Amino acid sequence: MPLLRDIFINLSENQFLNNASKKMGLKFGAQKVVGGITVEETVHRIKDINNQGMSVTFDNLGEFITDKNDAREAKEHIIEIIRAIGENGLNASGSIKLTQLGLNIDHDFCAANAREILEAAKNENIFINIDMENYASHHATIRVVDLMMEEFDNVGTVLQSYLFDSAEDVYKYKDRRLRLVKGAYKEAPQVAFQDKKDIDKAFESLIRTHLTEGEGVTSIATHDHNIIHNAIDFINEHGIPDDQFEFQMLYGFRKELQRELTEDGYHVCVYVPTGNDWYAYFMRRLAERPQNINLVLKSVTKDPIFKTAAAGTGVVLAGAALYKLMARKK
Ligand SMILES: Cc1cc2nc3c(=O)[nH]c(=O)nc-3n(C[C@H](O)[C@H](O)[C@H](O)COP(=O)(O)OP(=O)(O)OC[C@H]3O[C@@H](n4cnc5c(N)ncnc54)[C@H](O)[C@@H]3O)c2cc1C
């Protein structure tokens, strides 16, 4: 459904809707895939997932920030969550997006924000992953990642299998904890595979290389059961120890599979996005899998605003029909 995908990608980039949604609270079924808005809700969500035997990586929603104050605010909020994780003794790490910390404003400013987060995390013995965003931010992200890796050992990053560069980067980061994904953005054919088969093939190759070439923990981040089962076969064949890999999935997606893998004794880490900037994230999830539109429809039809609007529309339609009928009788 490429058309629906493009519609949701466009909606995710709509600035008016992004701003409006921040004031609304979680709506349209977003609460099924977003862990909460406040630090307290985030802690509550992490505890709940930990109690189900899974770890968490939290993500403070928001990206492509253009104002330094917004970036500072995001940094402070992330540090608050990190401290709350430490105080509550939770099994959780953090995922940060550099465009949220000012990557598009100024490299040094962004690096300073990332450094503060990593220091706070180090104090609490917490790992931080630097997420990989769109290709336009890729090289700037890598510059900050490399700088942080020189200074900290509690930091890792992400490789996207659709990018041609990842085939080499996996060797560069072989001893680092890495999250491997297919890639969530729409990228040009000059830099990225376009065909699903090529992306999947490259993904499996990255997983195998990272599992066997270095010492870094491999986070296999996917909802694709085929990729997961093939990875498990490979892991068994090569006797890869349990503490060398984990499966990561997004909060609210394939809960059954998350539970099954946990019951089978695998480490499962749930990526929990939180915060009031949920709209673009939610739209991107719909773009990836338009079947998730069910989430929206179910929740929208239960929403009191929708019910009022639907009732209002009903009254107007009934009124119009009555008026037409009476006009005909005259
Ligand atoms: C923990 C995590 C972190 C991520 N971090 C990043 C990042 O930093 N940068 C980035 O670019 N991207 C990131 N992504 C997104 C990733 O790149 C993909 O866009 C996203 O995961 C969709 O691809 P997939 O591998 O899950 O499988 P897909 O290619 O979406 O699905 C493959 C198949 O799996 C099955 N399937 C998938 N989802 C479902 C479902 N919900 N229910 C039932 N069956 C399903 C279907 O059979 C489907 O055909 C992350 C993803 C995860 C899980």
C-alpha cells in the first residue's frame, strides 16, 4: 500500500498537526504505542514491562528541533528520566535522537548535550543508544557518535540495513553494542536499497556479521518473525552466548511474540517512546504498517469528541432529510 504509506509520511511531517497534538494528550489510539507523557508515567510503564520479564529502552519523543531552548529542555527531561530509572532500580536503558538535542543547529552544542546525558547515565550505570535518523542527518550523527564513543563506554548506536554504508560500518562498530534495524525513513536509491528483499538480505548479513565478528552485544530490532527465527537458528548453530544478543521490539507491537521469546529464555527489550511529541512517531508507525489504522479507528470511535461529532452529524443529516421531505410535500 505505497499510497497510504506516503500519506502517513506526509502527515507525520505536517507542522500544524505536530504542534496541535502536543496540547492534546495521547489521542487516536496513540496510547497503544506510546508509553505515557510524564516521567511518572514512563517509570510506571517501565516497571510494568520489567515485571513481565523484559527490559526497556526509553525514548523521549521529538526530533528535528530548531530552537536551542527546546533542545536544552529535551536534554533536561531525558536526564530526569535517567535519574528516575536509577532511583527506582529499573532494568532500562535510554535511546536518544541527536536532532532532538540540536544536531541541525550546531554540532558542538549537540555534542555537549549528548555528553551531559551520557555522564548522567554513566553515574546511574545506564546504557545510552544514539538512534539513527534520516540520511540527511547520517554523517553528522556519526561524527557525534564517534566522539562520544571515544569518551564513554556506555554508548552505542544503530545501523540501518537499507543503507549501503552499513555493510562497512558493522566492522567499524563490531566491538560496540549495536542495534540493527531495517531503517524507517524514505531514502534515495543512490544511498539505500529500495527493494524489501535486498533490505532483508542486508539485515541478515549485518546480524550475522555483528554476532560473530566482534565483542559488542547485538540488539536485533525487528517485528519480522522470519528474520527473528533465522537469527535464532544462526545463534544456535554458532553457540552464541545469551548475553551477546537481545531482541528489541517497539512498545505495543507483536506483544505475543515478545512474550513467546521471553518465555523461551531470550532477552527481550521493549523500546518505549514517551512524551508529548508523539504525533510524528505515531504517523510513521502507521506508514510502516497501514493495517495499524485499526488502532486509530477503534479508538476514534470510542472518543467522546468523535461521538459528539458523530451525533451532531446525525442530527444535521436527519434535519436535512426531514426538510427535503417537507419541501417535497409542499
Ligand atoms: C526497537 C526498535 C528500534 C528502532 N530504531 C530505529 C532507528 O534508530 N532508526 C531507524 O531508522 N529505524 C528504527 N527502527 C525501525 C526499523 O528500521 C523498521 O522501520 C521497523 O522496525 C519495521 O521493520 P521490521 O523489521 O519490524 O519489519 P517489517 O519489514 O515492517 O515487517 C516484516 C514482516 O513482519 C511481520 N510484521 C511486522 N510488524 C508486524 C506487526 N505489528 N504485527 C504482525 N506482523 C508484523 C509482517 O509479516 C511483515 O511483513 C526501530 C525498530 C525497532 C523495533
